[in-house]
Amino acid sequence: MLTSLLARTSGALLCLTFFVVAMASSLVFGNIPVSLDMLIASCLDYDPGSLEHLVIRTERFSRTVTALIVGAGLAIAGVLMQTLTRNPLASPGILGVNAGAMFFVVVGATLFSLTSPSELVWAAFTGAATAAFLVYFLGQEAGRGISPVRTVLAGVAVTALFVSFAQGLLILNQNRFESILFWLAGSVSGRELATIVPLLPGFGLALLVALLLSRQLNLLGLDDEVIRGLGLRVGQIRLLVGLTVIVLAGTSVAMAGLIGFVGLIVPHMARGIFGTDHRWLLPMSAILGATLLLAADTVARMIIPPQEVPVGVMTALLGTPLFLYLARQVRQLS
Amino acid sequence: MTRSLVLRTPGDRYSLKLNIRVLKMTLALTALLAISSILALASGSHPTSFMDVLGTLAAPARSDLALIILEIRLPRVIMAILVGAALGSAGLILQGLVRNPLASPDVIGITSGASAAAVLFLWLGGITGTSLLLAPVAMGGAFTVALCITALAWHRGISPARLVLVGVGLAAALTAVTTLLLVLSPDSTAMNAYIWLTGSLYASQWHDVTALTPWLAVCLPLALIKLRHLDAQSMGEDMARGLGSALQGHRLLFLVLAVALAGSAVAYAGAVGFIGLIAPHMARRLVTSGHTGLLPIAALIGALILLYADWIGRVVFIPRDLPAGVFVAGIGAPFFVYLLYRLRHEPG
């Protein structure tokens, strides 16, 4: 862990470098390889006649932006949830928030024929909120407060509930097979930039709220009575943090479907490097989350060309070993 | 006080204590199951009357009607009962073992293991219909995953909390693998795999029934004999040891029983979810008893749920035949919400 300001700053710069590299590779690599010069040229001097320029401008650019936003959003949501529940295994994927959002998006897309993310995002918010409420409710144990193992099980059960509903819809609506599978498998491709833009203000606001709450979040790890003694309104802050999680996770799902484990891996990585101070943890998690998803998406294009591995699969395979490691650390819980 | 009936052999060498309420409830549920089965046999795209069904069952004749009832509907109804019973009991055993009311075969990864193996098999073979090898492959998947979970969760014996968390983690990875295979498959295979993943009893045959029956015939009686040790464990590890129960040995036995029951059921009917989660809770609402008394009730309730889910999928949307798994989730969800409401007030 980096402790001094200098070490942290250089660590942050290194992460930023990785982030820029990941972003550039996400724009450059793929079925139609593009050179770096070409990439710069397409930004500065766009030529609609060139195939490479067209690919970058229409397909790659929106894909990179989606991956960036989704990665950052899920990572921040993960940090917030882990702090809120004091549970190292918490994340929007594990605790069912993503699945709830996904199911409501699928319902919106199939039954009400909503198509643009700006309409679907409201469905996603509703779903994320429903799932979060269910899991919070279920995770509580009479007299003993929130139990980590119980919360995880509640999350998994809620996920199972929503995923099986989505699968049911998929079978009832076989002609929408492809589109529902998109949400279930999770993908950052095929989103037009114009459809993402309306989501950005809400997302930006949630991000800002999270960053402004850094100090309060640092205190949430303490005992409730200590926090109250320090003059903090615990209930209000918890509610605000919960709402922020719902907006961040909901937006991510409305853009890219079910992408798990980013919210679990990244906070642990960031905490390992920068420590538990949320003033560092939150921004660095956002950068690392974006980097991770960009890298995962770029690699997913290269494993079995010309087909692509869904990026949600990539993150799940990356995240499982970490989850198992963390699970082995959790002791004396049930 | 619960009233009980005690049967003794001469000289009190062996005795059997039966809880009267459990006995009554078992009989009532069995009767309900029998009536429901006849109802299910009588309905379908080819209308048949109640009397026809009873007549055919009593004296099989060589007719189209007999063919439909005995060769098409009867194996399917029996499969629904067997699979539902297996999943209900597996859920009860797992919840007792893990001492957590939210555990079930699908939550801790046993079903995911079977699913991943089955989808891998369908993908490698490019199979669009059914295959006789699918069930053994799926069962192999369930056992492999259970073995991995046990090995990863092992820390001087099986620790229930770790068992759950490791299972959840592995389930997520296996779901990812399943999704990957689905995305890579051509649409026809993917759809076929999807129907399997939802759980369907479509085209169940007599050989499925004969293949599944031995698993239940071995596991359920064994569970009935051994489940009292789970009651001892539910009072805490020290108490169980003090009562002379071989803690780790019994945990292993219960895990194997649960995997065998859930794995065999899922292998023949696909990844039907939720029954393992909700049937034990419904059983606990009906009777107050130790695990031994709960087992027949949970099994019967599981059977009833799947029987009705399959019946809805088969009859309501004629001519389409929808997978039972869709409706199990439909029946399970309202109960799940109720459960959530109740569980808050119970220590778990």
C-alpha cells in the first residue's frame, strides 16, 4: 500500500497511464486493425471516405466510451456498497442489483418495446432499486443486524429470481432471442454515441455525489454510535449512498447489460494500492474500473476472432478467483 | 406438545416415533398429489375425461387413448413428481447443512455445474434435439462442481459458511462459461440449450423414469434414517459432538445426498430452479418438526409444485409447450416475497 503523498501521486499517474493505454488499444485493436497514426488522424482530420476512420468514428469510439463509463460506474458502485454494508464480498453484481436492473430493462425492451438507453435507464433504476431493497431486507438478521453471508445469499437468490424471469421471457419471446441474450450476457458493443449522451448528466451527478461524500464514507466504517457521536446523520447518508449506487449500477446495466465482478475486483485492487481513504479510493477505483473493462473488452475481441467473447464473461472469469480468495478469508460468519 | 404415535417391536428392541401432524399432513399431501396427477393425465391437447384416465390406468387397452395416456402423459407426470421431490429434499438437506434458510442447489452451484456440463456437451456435439448422454454428462458436472466446492471450502472439515460462499463464486464462473458457450453456438443449438437451462419435462420417456428412480430409492430412505443428525447439528457444532454425532462425516454424507438428489433431478429435467429453495420453507410452515419429519413434506410439496408448473406449461398455452421452469419461477416468486417478509423475524 502506498502511504506518502508522493507515492500515491505517482501511483495515480501510473494508473492514468494504464488507462490511456487501455483506451488507445480499445480504439486501435479489433477485426479491422487501425494504426495509431490513423487514430490520431481520424480525430484531427476526419475523412468519411476512409474505412478505418469510419470504423473508429462510428463503432469503436462509442464502444470505448461505453466501456469507460460502465467500468467506472460499476467500480464506484462496488466501493460504495462494500463501505455501506461493511462486507468485502458486496458488489452490484453479487448482491443482485445488476440482475434487478437487467430484468426490468428486458421487460421494458420486450413488453413495452423501449429501445433507446435513455428510456430503458428508468426501467433499470426501478429494477436496481427493487433488488437493492429486497436484498437489504433479506440480509438483515433478527437482533444481529446485517450478516455478510446472509446478504450474499440473499443477493444470489434475488439474482436467481430475476435471471430466471428474464430467461422465461426469452423463451416466451423467441423472436427477441438475440436482444435478450445481449442483456443477459453483457456487452459494450453496438451502442450509438447519440443514445448514450442523454445518460451522462445523471451519471455525472451520481459520480459527483459519491466524490463529495468521501469524508462521510470514511466514517461509515465505524460503529453507528460513534458516527452519531461525531454528528453525522447516518440514516440520511446511507440513503444517499444507496441512491447513488442505484443510479450508477442502473446506468451501467441500461448501457451494457449484465457485467459482473468489476464492482468486486476493482475496489479491492484500489484499496490494496491506495488504502481505505475514500478521497483516493473513489477516483482511483473509477480509473481502474474503466481501465479493467476497456482492457477486458479489447482482449475479448482478440481471443477467438472474428467472434467476440462477451465482456461479462471475461470479467466473471477474472473475478472468480478473487471472490474465492475473499470467501476463504471470511471467518466465523454463519 | 406435539402428539406422537410410537410403534414398538416386542421387547422394545426397535421403536419408531411418528409425529401425528406430520403423518396427517403426509397423507393429505399424498392424496392431493394423486388427484392432481389424474387431473394432469386427463388434460392436454387431446381431451380425455377423468373416467377414461381411471379406466386406462386400471385396465390398459390397445388404443390411441391408452397410448397417449400411458406413453406420453404418464411418464411426464411421474418425472415431474420424481424431479420435484428430489429437488425439494435436496433443498431441505442443504438448508439444514448450511444452517441458512436461503441455501438451495441452484444457489450454491450444483445446478450451475450440471448446466455448464450440459451446454458444453450440446455445443461440442452441435445437438439440436435430445440425447441420451445428456443426463449422465450433466450429473457428472454436478458432482465435479460439488467436489471442487468441498475441496476449496475445506478447512479442517467442511465449514458451512465457506461452502456457501465458495459455491456462489463457482456458480458465477460457471454461469459465465455457460453464457459464453451460448453466445458462441448457432441459434438453433442455443435455443435448445436455453430450454434445457430453464428446465423442461417435454418428451419425458419411461427410460428417464427408470433411470431417475434408483437415485431417489437410495437417497431418500438413507436421508430419512440419517437426518436426525442434522437436527443435532442445528443446535450448534459442540452440541452435535456432545450428542455423539460424527460431525464432519455426517456433513459429508448430507452433501453427497443433496448433490445426488439435485444432480440426478437436474440431469433429467434441466436446470429447474427455486423448488429447492421454497419447498422446504413451505414444509416448515405446514408442520413443526425435525428434519426427518420435514423430509416427506418437502418432497411432496416439491413434487406438487413441479407437477402444476409442468401442467400449466403444457395445457394453458396449447399448442405451445412451454418449459416448466418458467412457471416454477412464477409460482416461486410470490412465495419468495412472503418468505423475505417472514425471515426477518427469524434468526438464521
